Amino acid sequence: MIKSLKFPLLLTCLLSICVLFSCTAQKGTGKKAHAAETIRKGQAAKTVVYLVRHAEKAASNGNMTDDPVLSEAGRKRTEVLKNQLASVPVAALFATKYKRTQQTLQPLATAQKQKVQIYEAQDYAGLAQKIKQEYAGKTVVVAGHSNTVLPLVEALSGKKPVSEIADFQYDYLFKVTLPNGEEPLVEVQKYGEPSVAPAY
């Protein structure tokens, strides 16, 4: 009678070991999947803001109410910006009320199937807050002016990467990365034809 029980008992033990091994393997796989998901979420939490000055503008009459459009050189630069950010999934684009900032982003907006949103040129804190709250973990592009782009970098808690943007400089592309709980990373890139200081 005892002999007849040996084989079923052995089979039961083997099945139990297999089940235990399977559960352990699944638990390990689950931990790895959870870790991968945590890393993915951490990476997705980084908000990226590209900031540019508007491209070259046409000659103006010097009147404060003048709103010049882009020059031929400026229009060429906008195409370069579109191509340079072609692989970047842009969630929103912001420009001031002036034609030159809106036209700077229009080719990119068309390519990305986005509308250009208008913001108040000197409301640095307001725009920074909107980006952080509504576009966290996404990529945003902002077009501003020579005297507003660097204050926007600072409003995003970044450090000014250059002391100023001169009147002749149109080729800067600043990338501000806002990782969760870390100091923002500010990178200086260039795009289009290099800006050259005029000879006097």
C-alpha cells in the first residue's frame, strides 16, 4: 500500500515545485516591468521648452505701432527651424501678438498640425506657469523678442546662458529642460545662417 503511494506523492511534489518556480519567475518579471514603467514615467516627466527670438524682420518705419513682417532671410530661417524640430513632438506653440513672432512659428505649426497660441510678451511668470501646469512632461516652443527670451528662461527657473541677445542675433535656439525635482538644464543651440555683427 505504501509503495503504491510513492509515485503519486512524487508527482505532486514535482508539480508543486513547478508552480512555485513559475510564481517566482512571474514575480521577478513583474518587478522588472514595474521598474521599467517607473523609468519611463520619470523620463516622460521632463518638460522641454524651446525658446527662439523671431526671425529676421523686414525694414520698419521706426514707429512704436509698426508691426513688420519677416524678411526673405527671416522666412528662410523659419523653414530651418521647422526642419530642425521635425522629429520633436510639439504639444504647443506660443508667440506674441506681433506678426514676426507668429510667422516665425507658422511653418512649424503647420508641420505639427498645431495652432500658434498668443501670450503677452512681458508676462514671463504667467507663461512659465501655464507651461508647467498645462504641458508638464511635454515639449513646447516659444517665440519671443531679443529683450524677452532670456527673461523667459529665468522665469522657467533656468540660468541665463548668455548675457544678452544683440540686435543682429537671430540664430539662437535655447532648450530648457525641466526635470521633476531637479535644476533646469539650459542648452544653447544654433539654427539657420549664422548671425554676423554688422561692420561699422
